[in-house]
Amino acid sequence: MLILVPILTVFLFASTAMAATCQVRPGDTLYLVSKRVNTTVTALKMVNHLSSEIIYPGQSLEIPLSYQVRPGESWYLIGKKYGLSPDQLKRANETGSNSLYAGQTITIPIKGGSSSPSTAAPSRGSSYSREDTSLLARLINGEARGEPYVGQVAVGAVVLNRAKNGRFPGSINGVVFQPGAFTAVDDGQIWLSVTDSCMKAAAAALSGWDPSGGAIYYYNPWTATNQWIRTRPVTVKIGNHIFAK
């Protein structure tokens, strides 16, 4: 969880709409919505925790992540990135086939729209040291080890976005250890053993993937007590975290 201390006067805008949502129109069915946003009925139900296909006009539905398959990838390898089993992925895509081909677009049943590793920016990892990678992995592990893989990458991206933002320290070390910035630093969880997933997430963030949408903040809406952070424009919600600018 991110701890935040506002350093600027912030004005609350009337609307800070969540990214990657679709509003139900009069006459819509879940099937029509799925066709409009290029996903499946099953994936919409999974992401929005729907037990039936009943929807109503004006309802806001989260759009599942869209992912382009890369050469050599399988249901297993893709699922491993997002903390999902092959069966969960195939169910979300309403298929029983084990086959995938490079360039194929599939649905990942997590919230997010179109962010995916295949849309990452050009690599920038060469400007970071081994120590930077290790520290970023530790921070991700302390803050988001229970989150989906894409959410772990997003936490790493927030650190990097801060390092490039003039309002924060200009290095990974400086951002991570900025007083009061991260709960994991304050409570010592940053020093726990790092999972393989968090190591890979750090490398992915350092290579340029930013599923946070350029965010410099994130928080868990169920546990965050800082009201100021809730005024920030939202970029995306991944797992238990809302990311914001």
C-alpha cells in the first residue's frame, strides 16, 4: 500500500472516470456489449463478478484486458504472467482449443482494456543497474506480491514514473526510500524474500512496459485512509489497486 503526503494544492474535478469501462445502453444484452468491446460474454462476467447475464441501462462494466499473442507463447505461459491457469484463460475466451498463434488477440479476464506486454515502449533497461533491478523487485514484492502479475509490473512502473517526474527524487533508490512513501519500506516488508514473479515484474517495468497508464500514485480503495489520493485522476484499476496521476 502506498502512503501519500500531499505536497501540492489539488482541485477535485467533477469526473475522473475509470479507464477501460463501457456503459450499458438501452436494449443492450451482455452479448451485444461483448461484441462492441471485442471480448466474450464469459470474460465480462468474470471481470465484473456477474452471476447472470442480467444488465441494465447506465450500468458501468469493466472491460477485460486484450492481449496479442507473441511467437512461442502458450496458454500456460500467458497465464503465468497474469496469475491465471490455462483453463481460466480458455474459459474466458470461450474455447476448448489448446492452440494459439502469434498475432492472435485473446482476452485476459482482468480489468484493464488494451494494455499488454506487446504494447510496451522501447527498452530502456540499459540505463539501470543490477542494484536498481533488485531494489525495484524488493519494493514490488513488499507492496504487491499478492497482486496479479500485470499489477506487479504497474507498481514498478509507478516507481519509474516518479523517478522521471520533477516532484519526486530522480532515482529508483531515492523514490523507494523517500520518507513516508511506501508502507513496505516503513514496515520492513521490503526485506522479505522476493518471489520470481516480482523479479520478472521489475525486469518488465524496466524494459518499458507501463500498464499503469503513466500513473505516479496507486492505492487500495478498501484500506486507504488518505482522502487526498482519492481526488487524483484515475488511469486504471488492476487487482486491488487503483492507479492515478
